Amino acid sequence: MRVILQNNSSSLYFGGGGQWTPGFKEAFDFRALETAIEFSRRENLTDVQAVIIQERAGGGVEFMPYSIQRLVGLPHSGSQELRA
């Protein structure tokens, strides 16, 4: 299982060093939903969602997106740009 962040507007994934990448395999693994949420709050990332990625035993990948704003009860702000 991996926990990554995705920009809702661009669909890019957060990679290391503050860079965004189109490939989920290159995304930074926060390893826990709580860690991804705390990072988002600390960095003031408002237009992101946490995505849990689970590889299936028979092959394939399952994506489970979670709205960070809904998880922590923050107002959603889709108009703010994300910092790179």
C-alpha cells in the first residue's frame, strides 16, 4: 500500500523535492494517510487529495482517493494554486 498526494486541477502527483510528476509510480510515498494530511496542512496545499494505492494480488492497481478537506473538515478552495 502507498499513500500519495494528487493535485485535483492538474492530476499531477507530488514527487520528492517539491516537484509534481504525471506518473503515480514516481510519486512520494507518505506511507500513512495522517502523514499526507499533515504535510498538506503544513505546506498549505488546498487543492489536493490523498490517494491510497493498493496492488491487487491477481494483478492490477486499485486507487482510493480521499478529499483531504473533507477528512479534516476544512473548506474546499479549488481556486488556489499549489506551490511547486
